[in-house]
Amino acid sequence: MIPGLTGKCEMIVKEEDLVSRWGDIPADVLSTPRLIQLLEAAAIEAIRDHLPRDQVSLGTEVKIKHLSPTPLGMKVTANALLKGVEKNRLLFLVDAYDEEEKVAEGEHVRVLVSKDRFLRRVKEKAG
């Protein structure tokens, strides 16, 4: 992996993405868990063409600030920049913008692992 790789992912906020579906906040705005998924997708996009066929990348850490609400129907764009590589550990700087302003910023860590080993471990754990 090469530091400097970038990825981008976009979405339109839909009913299933809303915080109002997760709890007692009656606001039709993008939920933090869904925002995190979008940021992870941008990181995956950054390395997609550089990932060896026998490996997968797994998200292991997310540290973000959700800065501003994004209403239903608005477009959100997430960006990821591969800042550093330490052995199999990839550190990304991530941010997201809606149509009006910055809505998130932070860091995301992914690790590269053997695809076969990972799938074997999942199968063993599932019984």
C-alpha cells in the first residue's frame, strides 16, 4: 500500500439512514452509525485496486467527530486519505461533507489479513 491513496463515496440520506430509526431522537437526520459506514466505504475505495487478491481489509478502529446534522434527502460525500502504513495496519484520515458544510472528520484504521485465514476463523467460530 502506498500512502497518499484516496477514496471517495457518496450517498443520499434515505429513511433507513436516519437517527430517528435508532432511538428516541425525533429528527430526520443522518445517523452516526450510517455515517461511519460511509467513511469506511471511502477507505475501502482508496485501496480497492491495490489490495492483493489473497487479502481482505478489516476495519478495526474509528475515531470521528460528527460535526453537523444532515437532513433526509441531502447528499453526503465521504473522503479517505491513506496517511500511513505500518506493516499490515493502514491509517486513514477521513472526512465528510453534505451539500452545505463539513459534517465529519477523524481517523479510521484498517488491517490487511489473509482472506482464507479470516474466513476459516469465521467458520470455526460459527460452529
